[in-house]
Amino acid sequence: MQARADRPTPPMPRPSLRAQALQALGITDPATKAQAAHSLLEALREMPPGDEGLRWLEPAAELSADPDVPLPGRPARPPLIAPADVPQRSPFTPEGMAALLHAIAHIEFNAINLALDAVWRFAGMPVDFYRDWLRVAAEEATHFGLLHTHLQSLGHDYGDFPAHDGLWEMCVKTQHDITARMALVPRTLEARGLDATPLIQARLRKVNTPAARRTVEILDVILRDEIGHVAIGNRWYGWLCARQGLDPLAHYRLLARTHNAPRLRPPFNDAARRAAGFSQQELDDLLGA
């Protein structure tokens, strides 16, 4: 990405953008973390081409996390409980509407962490890999901001309801295997959102309050962007399989069993999944994964 012609190339960031992603991952305050994700994308847009840009990212650098900084950084609340213990509330009540918003905001906050983790943890990838995941981190930060603002308009805040840690648990399981990470986080766990979002929107349209209608609008933005995020996961999973001489379908089945990935269940949003790069053969195979 070329620097703007009307001004000199900005100074190279120190530490590198990948190291800054690690620092951002350790931030506990959600708003501050979201701003850090946006700042990283702004810096990326200033990155010069060629070898100079490589020095900004340092893709070959093997980074180490500070053992005194818990990862991911997160606030003291919400309390994290088992997925089965998260209360189910109806969005037809004000409390249930807020709980639904909170659950989605929690997913988006965790998605910031997942994208930042991919940037710092996995060395030796092409520049476009880091470019993709820094953009994802910023878009997830935008999603969190939209949901958080809406949640606050209902008299609640992030942390008011319990949540679970399923997304990050899979991140930990795949921390030593980038192929497993791409297979099981963006194109499995996050792809479930492509299926769930239209169902949530349909229910909210029945609620038909101003809060529900605003949530539908926010979910439109999220669904549009998440198709792109899942496509990025599909792209890099395919690239990694090709580099290693692996059959993507067979290897996905192996990874899903090895890491105890959740079984994907219909109904599927076939149009969104195809837009995100899934073939019909992949969709058929995922049913039996």
C-alpha cells in the first residue's frame, strides 16, 4: 500500500505492527482495545510498499508474550460461565433484549482478540495475511462499538450479564497450529454467525420495538462484514493446505475431531456461506464433520 504522494513516508513504527497487535491483545478495557485496533489499521494504511513495509510488520519475527500480562486482556466483568449455564431470555422483554445485545457484543469483543492473536502469534506468513487480520480486528472493533452504544442506550453496559468463553477456548486449542486456527475459528465458529444472524433478525422483526429494529440494522452491518471475515479464513485455510499438500476436506474432518469442534447443524445460510467461499461440496461435507 503506497504512502500518499503529498507527504513523506511516516516513520517506521516501533515496536512493529505485529508487536503492537500483541500489546493491544493484552489491553483490558474494551473501548481502549477497540481504539487500538482502529489505530493499527490506520498505521497499516500508511505502510510503504516493498522491503520497508516488511520492516513495519516484521513477519518473520517470532514474538513472545509477556508472562505477566494475561491474554487476552479483558475486564473483570462479565463473569464467564459454561455455555450451557448462560441464561436464555426472551427479546420480547427489555431485559431479554439487553441480554441478547450483550451476548452479541461479547462475541464481537472476543473476535477483536481472535484477530489480534492471529496477527502476532503466527510468524512467517505473507504480508497479506497480516493485512487481512488487522482489517478484521478493526471491523470487529466497529461492531463492538455499535452494539455497546446501543446496549448503553437501553440502560445497560458490557459486563452486566454473564457470558461464556467458547471462542477463546478454541483459540487456545489451536495456538500452535495455524492451519487448525484458520479451519476452526473463522470458518467454523465465526461462520456459525452467518447462519444464526438471519434467524435472530427474523425474531427481532417480530419484537418490532425501536430497540429491536436498531439491532436488526446493526446485524445487517455485522453480517455483511462477517461474510468477508469468513472468506479470509477460507482463503488462508486453503492456502495453508495447498502449501502442505493437504486435502482441505479430509484435513478439516481430522482437525474438527482432534480439537472437538462443535458439530455444525442446519439451517445454513447457504447464500452467505457461498459468498464467503464455501463450495457446495464443502457445505455437504461440513454436515458430516
